[in-house]
Amino acid sequence: MNESRKGLYEQQAMENELHQLAYRMAQALAELECPDCCGAVHAFIEHGSEVYREEWEWACFVQVVRYKHGAGRG
């Protein structure tokens, strides 16, 4: 029981760190000021950050579903 609880705390800590990292990355991208001369580059960065955010949301959703289904079996 102690091992599983410790593993859960470690997993939660890692997830919290990942959330904080993703938040800081999103903040850094939002604070970038791009001059008019690099419109295509700026659009690429914006598109990349949008794709990253969507992938992150799906990954979180999958983890929640896995956790909920796994918790019912134990």
C-alpha cells in the first residue's frame, strides 16, 4: 500500500511539474512580439503552440480516463 501511494504522489508531482512547464511555455510564446517582417514565422509559432495545446489536452484526457478505469479494477 505504501509503495502504490508513494508512486501516486510521484506521478502527481511529475504531472504538476509538466503543467507548470507547459504554462510557462505558453506564457513565453504569448509574450513574444513579432515584427511585421516575419509574419509567416509568427504564424508558424502560433500554429505550433495551438497544436501543442490540443495535444496536451488530449494527453491529459487520456490519462484521466486511464486513471479512472484503472482505479475501478484495483
